Amino acid sequence: MMQDACLKPSTLQEIKQHTAKDDSLQELIKVIKAGWPKTKEELSHLVLPYFGIRDELSGDNDVVVREERLVSGIHVMYSSLGSLGTRLHASLVIMHNYIR
């Protein structure tokens, strides 16, 4: 599982921090550890989207794993988009200056 992943310790720590901030992933970890209910009607709306893939999910090392892939929440997506947006903006500024 996670011990096989090729992640830098700092990246794994950052993912753990984002997972700790994400209510749906925290609820998902609780459900995984306690066991899934028989029907999706018994689930919180936060983890309902994961019901269809419940057999592929595991909670390992304070993160959620789907088979061999990390499951990230909204905080990680926004963090990734933020750094990508910064790089794209810098590229656009360089191109704009070049056109002048």
C-alpha cells in the first residue's frame, strides 16, 4: 500500500495535512475503519459519492487509498490549482512581454 508509493516524505505530509482539513475524507476514513453499511441510505452525504467504489478504498497512514492511488480532497485540488495558476500566470506575463 502506502509503503510502496514513491512519494517524498514532505509530499506525503502535505497530503496528510490536507486530508485532515477535508471533512468528507475524514468521514470517509471513519466509515472505512468502522465498515460500510449495507445500503447507501445509511451514509452521510459527505461519503455518498464513494459508495460505488467502496470495495476499492482503504484508509492507510491517515490518507485514503483507492487501489494504489491516493484519494485527494478539495483542499489538495485547490492547492494544486493555485500553484499551477501561479506558473501559468508567470508564463503569460513572459509571453506578453515578449510580444511587445
